[in-house]
Amino acid sequence: MTQHTITIRRGVQVDLAYEGVWQGRQFHPLPARTFRIMQYLISHFDQVIPQAALLSIGWPDEPRVGQDLYRHIHRIRELIEVNPTRPQYLLTRKDRGYVFMTTPLCRMSAGNRHTSVVT
């Protein structure tokens, strides 16, 4: 694995260099749009991000609707959640948007640029 990874939970890491998700030893590359949305949510962890903001991240030059975004949210959940139908990390806040949840402890090791979201 690369040195530029974010650990979501045991066995699941986001690879920033290769724009995908590791599940154990299996790598899942993500389409650029899906990766941009996931990266934005993770970089703004514990903050509710309005659907309109995520639509502008995914489709900066095109008008889109929530259903377009939902496909990408679903794909991210399939990769990072234990049970995508009962998410614990990427949550929907009804009528407000989405939030990537962590525990209060988030650490970054300067030596290898590896960030861990401790759960």
C-alpha cells in the first residue's frame, strides 16, 4: 500500500495516491467523481455537508440532482461500511446533507503521511 492512506476502520483504507479504497489486500479504484466526493467528505469530517455542495464538487460545470449524488454515496458506503444499509461512517442528515463521522481522535503520523481515523 502507499504511504498516502487514510484508515477508515480495521482493514479499510482510502488510498489518496491511487484514488481508491483498500479492503484488506484488495484494491477498488474509484471513478474520479466518486473519489472527489469521498475525499471532500473525509477532509471535512464530522461536518454536515449540504447536498448542493457535494453536487458542485462532483459536477462543477453541470447542473445535477440528488439522485445523481446518491449513486456515488452508495458506492462509497459499499466500500467503507461494514453494513452499507446501516451506515456508521457516512451518514445522511435528512434535509441537511451528508456527514463523514469519526471518533474525536484523529491522528496523523508525520513520518509516513499516514492518517488514521481511530474508531
